[in-house]
Amino acid sequence: MKEQDSEQPFSLVQYRDIALRRRWWIAGTLFIVWGIAWVCAWIVPTRYRSETTIVIDELPVPAEDGISGLQNRLQTLTPQILSRTRLQRIIQDLKLYSPAGSGPSPEVLASQMRRDIKVEPVQVSGRPGQLAAFTVSYSASTPAVAQEVTRRLTSLFIEENVRTRTQQSQQTTTFLENQLQDARGWLQKQEGRLQQFKAQYLGQLPSETQANFAQRDALDFRLQSARQELQRAKQQRVYLSSLLSQYRELRLSGSSASSSPAGTPPALDAELSRLRQQADDARLRYTEAHPELIRLREQIARAEKLKAQMGQELRKGVEGAAQESPTTLQIQSQLRANEQEIVDGESQMDGVQAEMRSVRARLRNAPVREQQLAELTRDYDQSRAYYESLLAKRNQSQLAGSLEKQQRGAQFRVLDPPTLPAAPYYPDRFKFSLAGLVLGLVAGGLVGYAHEVLDDHIHSPAQVESLCAAPILASIPPAPKPDSWLRRLRLGGEIAGMTALLAFVTGSTFMAFIARYRD
């Protein structure tokens, strides 16, 4: 029968009948399990939690490179505060967890205290990942101890924050000072190389290209002028040589064989004609006060004066071919001056051409020097930019360190002082009671079902049909039991007992709920 019953699944009606038949097993098991949970909720040692909120005041100036961000700073401070040395000092001062001189080892006690401490960040609304504050809490067996330990932890966080930030600022400043010295030395080296290059290739620098072009144009003009002056001097030499030769012939001949009506050398007349023609052409282009026209007039006057002097000497008939006349001596003097002028002109042209070659060489080398200077300038600019960035960072680090020393940096400020807990946070008796009810209901159902499966009595026609292959033709209804006062008393007792049991469980659970939220 047990095997056959187990093969047929129960219906909802059968489950209801089983619950009614096994009601006391179910109710008793539920009450026992709930009672165990309820008793445990009241005998488990109570724990009180004190909590404080610490706000992070932002630094009024930007801090970088060594001044950690808020999140990194909190992650750095927490292990330092929860170090074994600091926790053991608090444990010894407040005699936590066990009497002095007994109990677990210091390492175990420190680990236990870390489990009782919670440091939780508070995020800024609308800014994921950015901290605005954090909470520090500690749980202990008494409210006063929980508050005192939380106060000590809060003080450690504030003091360690100031000490750590000051130390970080000093370390960062020292590091940046060393880097700044290296960068300054490298920058001075770059400056020296740049100055040496400019001094070595003076005149070939890109900034001097326009000046070189202007100098080249000026040299071209000077060369052209020098060439013209040299050409004029050579023409003057030919003219003076011819004039001297013709004048000597006229003096030796003692007659006027020349075609000149004045009896002067033809070269002088040709020179006068040329000068007058140049003067007429100059008057068409310049005014009478122009230097060129003034020079031509002076040359014409000198030539006319020389012509008059020659004519006077020839008319006087100076005798003696070997004896030189004043005019001859004058022409010879002009020839010597002209020769010197030609020598000076050629020397001047050589100097101008040498300067021209130098300027052209500078212009040819300018692209190469420009590339070399660009490389040196790029290295110098990079070194200068790096030096300036280090200088700015060093100044920021010094400012941040000064603010930290003056207690004006990014500090931790206690928003809410450590609370004195009025009620324990553990155990939560209301949750214990609910858990006991749920576990008791499950355990009671399992106990009732187990009793039903192990019971070999027949309680319904369906069980008979499952045992007999032949159909059931007739059934005898159960005989009605007499409605005696004992039966009514038993039924009333069951109802009263069940009601009292439910009332006790409900009332106890409600008391736990009230005790949880009354504070």
C-alpha cells in the first residue's frame, strides 16, 4: 500500500485533508522551530554600531602630480588607518574583545576589529565615481565603546590625511626640484649650443636672409658704380695720354698744323664736345641743381680753362722741346692721379666682388643653416616647455604644501559626530522571528507529509481503489459519532490552543517589530 500510495500524486484536496489530519504535527513543529529562533534572537550577544560622516573639503587651487585625487587618497588612507599597529593600540587602550593578558593573539584581534569597522564612500549625485564624503562605523557590544572607537577612528583619518598630504607635497616638491635642476642644466646647454651656432654662422641665419639680399643688391649697385668709375677713369687716361701727346707735338712743331682753329689739341676739343653733349642730355632729365649736372659743368669749366691755358702758351711760342710747360706738368699730374684712381677702382672692384662672393655663399648656405637652426630651436623649445611645466608644477606643489601647513588644503571635516547608538543593530529580532516562522512552516509541512507517508491507515475511497483491481460496487458510510460534551470540549480545546499559539507567535513578532523601529 505504501508503494502504491507513493506512486499516485496528491491532489489539492488530499493536501488539505493531510493538513487537517496532521495539524498538530505541523503546528507543533512550527512553534518549536520559531521558538528556537526567537530564543536565539534574545540570547545572541547584541551589537551596537556607531557611525560618523566625514566630508571632503576641496582644495581651492588645483593640485596635481603627487597630490592624490580624493578617491585614491581614501584608498590609500584606509589601509594605513586599519594597520595592525594602530588597531592594537586602540584595542589595548579600550580593552576590547578580551581581558588584558588573555585571549587570542594580537593579529587575530586586529582581524576581528577590521571586520567590525566599515568605511563606505558616498558618491556625488550625478557624478559617478566622484566622492563627496565617506562614512566610518564600528560595531561593539556596548554603545559607549562603539562611539569611542568611532571617534578614535575619525581622529586618525583626519590626522593621517593632513600628515600624508603634507608628506606627499614635500616629497613631490623635492622630486620636482631635482627634475627642475636637471631641466635647467639641459636648457642652459641648449641655449649655449644655440648661441654658439648663431655666433659661428653669423650672416647665414634665416633671419638675416633679407639683409643678405639687400646687401647683395647694394653690392651689385656698388659694383656697377665701381665698374663705371673704372671705365670712366680708363677713358680719362686715354684722353689725357692723347691730349699730352698732341700738345707736345703742337709745341714741337711750333705751328698750327691741327685743324683746330684755336690751335689746341683735337682731343681737348673732342672732350669738350662730349662734355657739352652730356650736359645737354642731363638738362633734359635733371634740374640745374642736380649733382650730375653740376659735375659736368665743373668738368667743362676745367676743360675750357685748360684749353685757354694751352692756347695762351702756344701763342707765346714757348721754346725748347725738352722744357716742360706748366700745362704739360699739369696733364702729367692728372695722368698720375688717374693711374692711381684706376688702381683704386680695380682694388675697390676686387673688394666688392669678394664681398659679393661672401654674400652669395651666405645665401647658398642659408637653407642648410635654416634646417640646422630649426633642429636646435626645436630642441631648445622642447627643453624650455618642459622646464616651464616643471616650474609651474613645482610652484603648485609648494602652494599646496603651504596650504596644508596652514590647514587650508583639501581636508576631512566631520559632518556628523559619532552617534551613541540607543538600540542594537544586531541581532534583528524581527528578522529572526520572520525567519523562524518561515523555517517552522517548511519544517512543519515536511513533518506532516512524512507522517502521512509513513501512516498505513486508509483514509479515503481513492486509497481503496488503488489497492483493489476490481471495481467497488457499494460502500458503507461512516457511522455518525454521538455529539457528546467530551467531543465538543476537545474541539474547543483545539481551537483555543491553536488560537493561543497563533496569538503568541504574532504578538512576539509584533513586539520584535516595535522594538526594532521604536528608536
